[in-house]
Amino acid sequence: MEEFVVLVNPEDEVLGLMEKQQAHINGLLHRAFSVFLFNSKGEMLLQKRASGKYHSPNQWTNAVCSHPREGETYLEGAKRRLKEELGIETELSEKFNFIYKADVGGSLWEHELDHVFTGNYESDFNLNKEEVEEIRFISMKDLDEEMVENPENFTEWFKIILEEYKHHF
């Protein structure tokens, strides 16, 4: 099934729809969301993207990041992808939004108006192996060290979104 993203201007006014990969080739601004999940120890959940993903395969990133569908709110999209990728449901709260542009390799760009959500979770997961290779929780201190030592192991957008997250908290 073809996936479409919602193209927007910087004020989040809808400009139209475009097939997802084409939007990433063209580097056009579109709606997105990112979810940061934490356990009771304050550790962040990371997911390793599946090896079959068309960009950034086998790289670590935040719990979920994707795009709301036409007619779907950012929160509805975030909850849908939690279920589709991790097989879970949990409460989320929106923390902030911002615009970024990242070169993700292969002549592809993520240019997104990204709404960032946080939540807490530490029960069982039911991973969709077409989306997620594996998951793990990590302390912020260990994550910072790992990102300095092995930045190539992490998605380009996660590096940007994590820095923006730190500015807000």
C-alpha cells in the first residue's frame, strides 16, 4: 500500500499530499511526529529500525517516529504507530513542535514539521519485525556517550530531535 504524507507550510497549513518516498526525495516539508518513551528509572526506549527499511536501516532511533495520515491528528498518528510498530498502547502528551531538515543518505531528506510526544511504558512489547529489529532502554548518560562514540549507529533525525528535546527539558 502506498503511503502518503501531508505537505504543509511552516504554519502547518496543508498544501496537499505526496507519496512518502517522493516527498523524501524532493525534501518537501511535511507533517511528522516523534515519540519518546521512558521507564520508571527515567531510561529512554530506543528502537533499532528493521533491516528492510528503505532508508536508515539497522540504525537506532527514538521509540516511534512517523507521519500522520490525511485527516488524522498528530496524537492519533502517534498512538497508531505505537500499536503498529511496538504493539503497545500508552498515554502520550505533546511537548513541543519544530521544523528540521536532515540528509538521511541515498539522496533522501527528512524535512519535517515534527510534533514531539512523551510517555511512560514498561510492560510487554509485541514488535512488528518489518518495522523494528529490536528495542532497548538506555540511560540518558549512556545514550549521550554512545552517540558521541558511534554516531553512525543512530538516525540523523534522532540526533536532531534529541538535541531539541534537551533544550526544552
